[in-house]
Amino acid sequence: MNRFHDPVAMAALPAGDFVMGSDHHYPEERPAQQRRVDRFAIDTVPVTNARFAAFVAETGHRTLAESPLNPADYPGFPAEMLVAASLVFTPPPGPVPLNDPRQWWKVVPGADWRHPLGPNSSIEGRDQHPVVHVGFADALAYARWAGKTLPSEAQWEYAARAGGSSEYVWGDMLEPEGRHMANLWQGAFPYHNSLADGFDRTSPVASFPPNAWGLFDMIGNVWEWTCDAYQPDHAAPPAKSCCGADIRPSANHFKVLKGGSHLCTPDYCRRYRAPARLPQATDTTASHIGFRCCL
């Protein structure tokens, strides 16, 4: 049970059946199928910088992004590639091919949860923004400290859908009556963000309306870790999750990310929907990945 290290509000969700996945979008979301979820509780918002700072202050936890790579785990890597670093979204000056993410993702030494854009940046004034640059093991360590765990992919999607089946977690229109419902990218990706929703990069949690079950930021802002091993589609039974196991960076497991981020856009990545999913290596961190916990 929660040991009250983490006072964030949680929503208690009933057991139920729902349609997981989608047959109408990306291949990895297929096939749509019925799933059953037992009752559980989930954080109403992603873990914030303030909450993660409290965890680090009490435990002394050092995140993956703050830790140099072990040469034994990466044989043949040059020394300059073994320094502590993380991936930072770096907009190019103009249009680039959208099939090459290297055009907008840079490995930045010194980028970590305290320094989200690199060593000269900070989280000052951003206490209520979601923590980023956290690896799977970091998220799991926080969850254990809080007396919680990480949601499975099915739990996360069930929570996001909130008993509904609409295209988005709020309905069937991306911007109903011109209203922005989530922190997404507006403009020409990846070089021009119009900031029509008011935010560049992350936004404070709960800046946009909640879904029907009172959960904020289930779409956009940051991708969120789940504890399920990634499989390329829903055709096979879900692989056994390993939230009870120790995850070494060198293991290079892939977990499922859910929810999309502030970089999702109709021009490039339409993963601002509940069934959307991505694989993420557990030895990699980035400026658009965070998490929330469940019980």
C-alpha cells in the first residue's frame, strides 16, 4: 500500500471490460480486442519534478541519465559515448525529412531530470511539470518507494478510455470548437511550433481538462512508461510484465510507452489516442518520457 511518501491523488477505477487497441491507425495497435481489467487505482497526474525531487532527496537515487555507461555493457563504444547523457528534442532550423529522427533528437551530455535541455538548463519554476529523462528502472524505483507500481499497458489504456470508445479520451474531435484539450504540437513539425496551446515542450500537469474518470494528461505532454514488455501487435497474449524484476541498463529490454507527448502532431505522429503505443528501450531516456504510478 502507499506509504504516504507520495501524497498525489489517485482515482479508484472499477473492474471492467473494454476494447483494447485499434484496427484503424498504426499496425502495432492491431487487432482491437476485448480485455478484462480488475479494479485498481492510478495517479490522476504524471509524476512531477517536485515529487521526483522528494524521492531523490530521501533515497539518494541516481538516475540512468546521470550515470556514465559501463564499458563492459557497451563493448567497442568510444569513451566519449560512455558519458552520462540523454536524448533532447532539438528543433532543426527548417524542414527536414520526417523519416530520420536524428534530425531532431540529439544525445546531450549532462541532460537529466534536473537539467532537461542540458547542463545549462534547470527545472527552477517547473516543480509541477512532469519529470522527464527517467528510465524504466528510475520509474520503477520511484514507484516502489511510493508503495506503488507501474501500470500495465491494459490498465493504462483502460484508465485513459474511461469507459468510452471515442477517438480521443475526450470525444471524437481533436480540438472541439477550437479548444485545445492536450499539450500537443501545433505547426510544421519538427521546426516550427506555433504554441497555439500555450506551451513549448512540457506543461504543468493538469493544465488541460481531465477525462471522464478525473485523470489528467492521459494524452500528450509526456509519454508514460508501462511495465509490459513490448510486442509488435496485440495478436499474441501480452508478454509477462517484469515490474518485480531488477532491470539493468545493459539488458536493453523494450517496454511499452503510452499516451503520446507534446511532440505528437497530425503532420507526423498521430499517437495522441488511447490505443497508441511505442516501444522504448529501458537503457534510453529522453526529454519527452515520464510516468505515473498505480496500486
